[in-house]
Amino acid sequence: MTEGFAVADVAGFFAGTWGVVRGIVDDSGARLGGFEGEAVFAAEPGGLLVYRERGELVLGAHRGSAQRTLHYRVTGPGRASVFFDYGDFFHDLDLRSGRWRVEHPCRADVYRGEFVVSGPDSWWQQWRVAGPAKAHTLTTDFARVAG
């Protein structure tokens, strides 16, 4: 298991632009698709970070542009609550140790997430999705874009 890089200032750590590479595999490990693009964390008043991800999604025979927006509300040193763009709560995040695990129910499916900060300019997350509607794993690597 990789040792985490402790984060005391979530807003300071995430601020800026990140390269994003995501792989999507089924439960047997067969590749279903992936995503490549960029994510920007922009600070807004009141301890809010807005995460905007844009890029290209390949899923089976589909290839096209994709985007996602999340809102990170800083709740303390190394901590934030994450919300979907439409306002619903998604999950808490605590990176004071550089690692975090979380569970999010979505109807009958369950998303189990793991976040690991590997250094000042890189981190990854993995979501294992299990249930009657979905069964796959999404692994995303983030690398800070210089400049």
C-alpha cells in the first residue's frame, strides 16, 4: 500500500490545472474505456473550490467529449465536503494523512472510493462500483500541469 502525502490545505493543494487520465475496467479487469483531459480547481469565496473536468471519453464504440463539475466545500484543515453540480452531497474527503476511503450509495449500487495523494503534484482516485445496474472500476491519475 502506498504511503500518502499529507495535505493540510485542501484549497492550496488542489488549486490549478491537472492532467486527467482515467481507465474503466469491468470486474474481470477487461478494459471498457477511458477518459483523458484536464481538470481545473478554481477557488471561489467562502472556502469553495469548483472542479471542472473536460476531455474525451471512450466507452466501448462511443468516442466523444465529456465534462463534469463538482463543488468542494472546505470544512477544516485537510478536509472538504464534495457536492454534485446540482447541489446534492456526494462524499466527505479528509486528506490529512494523504489517504481517504469513502462509500457513496447511488440507488441500488454502491460506489467505494479511495483517494491517495502521492506527492505535491500528483494524486489518484479509484471508484469501485458494485450493484445490480453497474459493476466496474474507474481509476483516475491526476498530474499537476505546470504553469
